[in-house]
Amino acid sequence: LPHFVPRLYPLIADFFDLPRFLTFAVAALAVGWGTTFRRRAEAALRRSELELRDAGSELEAKVAGRTAELRCSEERYARALDASNDGLWEWNPLTDELFISPRARQLFGVPDDVEIRTRADLKAHGGFHPEDRPHIDKAFSECLATGSGGIDIEYRVTNPAGELSWVRSRGKVFLGSHGQPTLITGALTNITERKRAQAALSLSKERYARAMEAAEEGHWEWNVQTDEMFLSTRMKEILGFASDARFTSRADFFARQPIHPDDRQRVDEAREASLAGTTPRYEIEYRVSPRPGEVRWVRSRGKVFHDDDERPLRISGSLSDITDRKLADEALRCSEERYALAVEASGEGHWDWNIATDEYYCSPRMLELYGFPPGTTFKGRDDFLAQFPFHPEDRPRWEEAVAAHFAGKTVRFDIEIRMVPRGETRWIHLTGLLTRDSSGKPVRWTGAVADITERRCTEDALRLSEQRYALAMEATGDGHWDWNIPADKMYVSPLLLEMCGLPADSVFANRSEWVERFPFYPGERPRYAQAIADHFAGKTDRVDMEIRIVPHGETHWVHMTGRCSRDTSGTPIRWAGSMTDVTARRLAEEELQRMEHQLRQAQRFEAMGTLAGGIAHDFNNLLGAILGYGEMALRDVPEGSRLRRDVESMMIAGERGRALVDRILAFSRSGVGERVAVHVEEVMRETLALLSARLPRGILIEERLNAGRAAVMGDATQIHQVLMNLVTNAVQAMPSGGTLLVSLDRVSVHAPRAAVTGTIAARDYVVLEVADTGSGIRSEILEKIFDPFFTTKEVGVGTGLGLSLVHGIVTGLGGLIDVATVVGKGSVFSVYLPRAGDVTTPSQLEKRAEPETRRGGHERVLVVDDEESLVRLATETLTELGYTAVGFTASTTALEAFLADPAQFDAVITDESMPGTSGSELIRRMRAVRPTMPIVLVSGYLSPTVVRRAREAGATEVRKKPLSARELAAALDAALRAAQGPRIEDVALPTLSDRAAEQRRPVTAADSRARPTRR
């Protein structure tokens, strides 16, 4: 190594770029390995120490110089800071140590007696605005987090005196050896004045923008130096540009501006003259086309702003849309031209009096009208009035009108008077206007005069014609109107005013006022207006219509006919017509339509009744066999046996079928037989007692029966069915429960009024009302609810016969039905039944025990029916009842047997509907032989016609099939008794409950044996 070191140290020195004395030191150390090199190293070390001492002296001199320069620089920086009025601060984020200069202390708003050593102290005692503290903290946090860049924020500070100021804080971040922020140094500047200037500028701009917006003007500005072009939103809108349109330069803007081709050169010249300084301001009006096919007028005004060397800096201005003003100016010019032409063409003269100079001008036409020679002049107004050819009777009226106008009592002078030029009386129309100065003193008097002689003569003739027309219209009872369309004057005759319920002295400024006061019925005005519009448009030859009006709150129908007159161009100029009150005719027509509707309903019910009657007859024959044989079977079947239960079930089904037939016959009004006075309230109470136990849960029933002993001619069973069906209908309308109100009362109707099923005549009624709180009835189905088989229920739930049955029964009793309903709130059915006085005694006292079935005394009875099963049933039943029965299935055979020996039979029971000879005809032929023969006629279809025909033929009793054994026995016994005369015990009549019990309980063999035998 000692041999190599002397050779290596130059390489080491060059490689590490070491000073020479260090190189010598390294070499000396290397020599230490050997004696030879040690001495060399020591020598080199001495030389290095000398060089190091020299270098240190040189370095100390440089440091002293740099320190002096730094001190000078800091003094200059401190003086600069004092001059700039800024404060300094320095914060060590690692130790939170903070340095602030005295000026920064003032700007931070720190009190003089507070010492600030850390940033925490500054946050605690600085005058930072509360709203800005989060902003300041966020800025420092972001600066520390990024570790690069600096901080630059603006915020508000309040000093100890309470004064608010704005400051700007700027700082730079210095990083440590590991890249973390170790120092942030910055400056603090007071920017309060700048902020105030910015606020003032913003407010000024806002006010300017509002002013421009209020004036609906756009504004623009061109920076001459940068060639930047600014346009406000309103200006872009005026010129048809999009709100976000941008322009690269002034040339770009003017190239795209939609200037009218005829105005472009004029606009360019005015703009360049202003820019060149030829004109102080820039103002021009021209046309633009913001959209295809649209031309608008605009006014552009601008001003050039120069620098100190009179070089243009910018041009600012505004743009206004003056289209409306231009159109108005053009319209005014055209109007003045038209007026001049019109005055000349109208043949009117005019005058002009300068009151101050007393110069009086008369046009040539005025001189001609007044009979003055052409070219006549007047020295003044008095000279003119002295020569004016007044009619003696009209001059005072003229002077009074002039005085009133000069006194300010009238807006304009307007009068028609007579004059006598050249000895001929003429009518003239004078109009004038007085001009006054600012103090109200008259300074000028101008006007026009027109010869209206021909018009006055025409008006006189027209007035006479109108008087004659008014007399003729009054004689016809019609009112009439006349509208002068160009003048918008409306005449209404006194009779028309009376029809409309308006005062006789009513006047109308125009037709619009007449239409507004016309008493239209709600909803009629649009139809009237459409008819008028169609006629005026030429779609109809005349207006001919009927509408409703409401004068004095009463509805009336009127017939209006009118026609407009047109000029040669087809424009309507007059609209006249008449109006007739047709209320009586319309009411008669409506009554006729209602009666026709009722007739159609009656025909429909009659057809349904005929069909129902036929069905009932055949069905009753079947039921007669079922119930009769079932009743016979029950007599021999032991109690409690299965067979008896089966037969009883069959009988129950038969009774239900019988009840169904009764409903069908009631619906068809074919089952009405003899009528008696029915105690309605008692029937209601019995029916409600049955219904109360059968009502669903949630239904509350209320009774208000106040009819007392009022009676109705009819059948208690039918009235029972009416209430049953109405209550059932009401309950079905309240599936979720509700209140059912049944009321009965005596009502006297004093004037006829309409109901749903007809017109309620003036008389006394017993009124049954059934009210519910259910769903109500929609108007479109209200007229259908009484139609047969109409129902709103789903298939299989309702038959649609309930209300039809009610309608049939009530109509058959001579009554009517009315319905009041509100959808969602409920309905009220009101049944009006003609009252037939009062029952003499309460029917409860008339109730008697069930009468015994009377047995026969072996009387021989002839039985005739075309159904063999019914003949066999009747003969067997009569035999069990103690009679001797002989049956026939053919009426002709039965008649032959009777005629062969009329005395062999004691009584006859015959069906009505049979092939060949009917029951009524059979009775008639038997009566011819034996007038006192007891005869009972039975039929499954017992219509009023059948009953009447049977009675007229001579039937002693008329009964409806099917009949139970008791009913058959009672009918035969009644016929036999009638032939012998009435007995005391036959006076009592069964009540509704008696009949119901009788229908429910069949006659048994035991019953027959328990009754005494009739002798």
C-alpha cells in the first residue's frame, strides 16, 4: 500500500473533487504505513494546515460580507413592508410557535396588552369574524395536508374598537428534511378599500342591469385594444341570437348582426364616423331581421371612450326595440293622410278661430254650405256670426251649447241645428273642440260642419216606421230588438224588457251590456252564442231557436228568431229579431212526452203482465196437483216418519212456488180481486214485526207510523208485499250497515206535482216512506229501476222483480211512487196511496179465531177441469169432506151430463181456461137452465177481466188456484150458503194474519173429522 498511495492520491483527489490540503492529509495517513511516506505525510500536513488557515481567513471575510449584505437587505425589506403597510407572520406547525410583526398584530385585531406566542393564542385573541373562522382553518389544514404551494385567503377581522376590515393573508410553506412542513411564512395586507370598491362596482352593475331590464334595452361594449365584444342577454334577444351566443371579435359580431340590407351601409358609416371622432356620440335607427320573415326597428346609441392621447379605448352603448313606436308613427302619418282625404271626401267643411288674433278661417266647403260666395273672408268671429244664416228657433240652443263648451262643461262641442241659406231650411251637424293653454285659457277653436238634411229626413221616416212596427209587434205579443252593428247601438222593445224582467226604462250602452244583463238559464248562453256566431259567419240563413230564461227567478221558454243584414261585401251591419214566450206550449209538450212515456211503460207492463198471467195459470195447475196430493198424503203419513218429512219439504217448496206466482201476478196486476178498506198502519206494524227479526246485523230500523186509522182500498197482502220489497231493497243498498227509516203519515196534496212514476194529483193520501243511508242511485239508471228484470246486482243474486212488483201493486191501487236520492248518501222511496177514509173500528177487535172447515152433507158436486190430476184431486178431497163428487175433464161432456138431468147436482166447481167451452161460458149455459145453481169458478190466472167475466156469467164464488182443502171447502160452503141466503156467522172477515196462518197450515184428515157436518 505505501508504494501505491503516492500514485493513487491524484486519482482520489480528482474522483472525490477534494481540496488539495485534504488530499495531502489522506496521503499523509497513507504514508503512516511506512517510514518513507510518514515524513512526506507530515510535510504535506504542515502545508495543508497553512492552506487551511488561509482558507478560513478567506471564509470569515466572505461571511462578514454576506452578513452585512443580509442586514442591509433586511433593513430594505423592513422599510418596504412599512411603506406597503403590510404585516409579517411566521408559524412553526411542529411547535405551534408564531411570530407576528407589529403591523400584523394591528391587522389581526389583537389587543395591545395580549402577548401572542402561538397560533392558538392568535385564534383565541384575534378579531377573526365568526363566519370566516371555518374558512381560515380549512385553508391552513389543506396547506399542511398537501405540503406544497402556499396559502392565499381573504377574510374579515374586527379590531378592539369594533371596526370591521378585510385582510388578505398569503404565505409559503417550507419543508423539512423528511418532506414535512416545518415553517409557513407569510404577509398580511389590508384590502378593505378594495373590497368596498368591488361592492360598489357590483351594486352599480346590478343597478345598471336593473335599469336596462326595466327599460327593456340591451347594452353592448367593445374593447378596442383586445377586440373583445360583449352583448347583454336582452340585446341578444332583440337581435335574435341565442342567450349563450359568443363573438370572437367586433368584425364577427357585425358580420352576424341581422341588419336589413337596405340599412347596412348607413349603419356602417355612422359607426365608423363615431370611431374616427367625427361625431361625439353614436346614434342611429335601422331595421333588423331577428327571425326569417320578421322585420323590427331598433335604435342603437353609443359613446367612444379615449385615453390621454385621444386613442379609442372602448365603445359602450345600448340597443332598444322601437318597432311599436315606429309602427305608431307610421299609423299616425297614415291616419293624418286618411283624415285629410276623408274630410275632403266626406263633403264636410271646417273652421279655425285663433282667439288671440281673432283670425277666423272657413274652408271652401263651409262657405258653400252656408251660402257664402267663394273666397269670402271675415274680419273676425263676430263678423262671421253676423252673416251666419241661423234658423231663428235654433240660435239660442246653439249659443247655450257654445257657452257650455267654453265654460268647460262639455268635452267637445256637438250639436245639430237648422240654418236657412238661400231661403231653404237645411240641417247641419256641428262638432268642435276648444284648445286651452297651461292656465286653462281658450286659445283656439276649431271644428267641422256637415249637411245632414238627407239623414234627418231618413231618420224621421225611419222613426215613423219603427213606431208602426212597434205597434204591430205589441199587438202580436212579441218583443223585438235591433242592433246597429257599426255604431254598436242596441234597441230593445218595452215588451222584450218585460219578458226579460228588466225595468221598462232600461237603456244599454252597447250590445255587450245587453247580453250581460240578459237572464240566461244556466248553461244556455254558450248555445245561444254559438247560434249567433254561426249565423254571422254565414252558416245559417237565420237564427231560429228556443232557449230558457230566468226572469224574476222563474224559468220561461222563449222562441227567438233573428236575421242580420249585410253590406255589399257581406259584412253584417244590422241584427234584428223578435222573441216570443212559448212557456205554455213547451210545458204542454213536456207533459205530452211524459204521458207518452207513461203510456209506453204501461204497455210494457201490460205485455209483461199478459206473459206473467199465462205462466201463472199453467204453473198454478202444477202447484195445485203438488200441494193437493201432498196435503192428502200428509193425512195418512205418521208423525215423525222420514216420509212425512219429505212430503212436508215438498209442501214447503210448493208453498214457495205459490208465493212466487202471487208475486208474478201482483207484478202483472192480474191478481187483483175484490178490494176492501185496509187499515194500513196495522199492516205496517205486523210486517215490521216480522222484518225486525230478519234484518242483518248493523242495520238500525226506526219506525214513525202516524197514519192512525187511515184506510186504503186494496188488499192487505199487496200492501204487505210493497213494504217487504222496499225494505229488502233498502237493506241491500247498505251492505256495510246503516239506518233504515220507515214512516207512514196522512198527507194532503193541494196542487198537482210531478213524481218519478207520474203526476201526484191534488187529494188526500196515505204516504209510506222508506229511507236508507246506503249508496244512492245514479241518475242514468233512475228511470230504469222499475223496469221488469232490471237489476244492478250480479247474475244470480237478484231477479229484478222487487221494485217492478212494487210499481205494479201501487199503480193497481191508484197510487204513485216518488224517489229522492243522493249518490253516496242514500235514497228515499215515497209511496202515495189514495186515502179511503178511516176504518170504523180497530181491526184488532175484528180478529176472530180460525173458522172451522165445514163438511158436506153428501151434496152432489159436479167438478170440471181439463187437468185429469186436478179432477181426481178435487173429487177425492170433496169425498173426504162429505160430498159426493162427479168429475169431468171436458167441459162439453160435463155440460151434456148437466143438461141431461140438471137437478141431479147440488153445486158446480169449474175451471176457467179449458179447451172448447170456457168456464164462464159453461156457467152462462148452466144458469140458463138453473138460475140459482151454486157455482164456484177457479183459475190459475185470476185477472180482473176473468173475475168480471165470471161474475157477469153468474159465478157464485171466484177463487184462485191452487186451493187447499180448507179453501176449497170454504168456497163451496160459501156458494151453497149464498144460494140459501146469508147467515150471521158469515159476517166476520179474516185478517192478514188469519190468511197467512191459513196458507201456512194445511188441512189434515183429523181436521176434517173434527168439523161438524153441515145439514
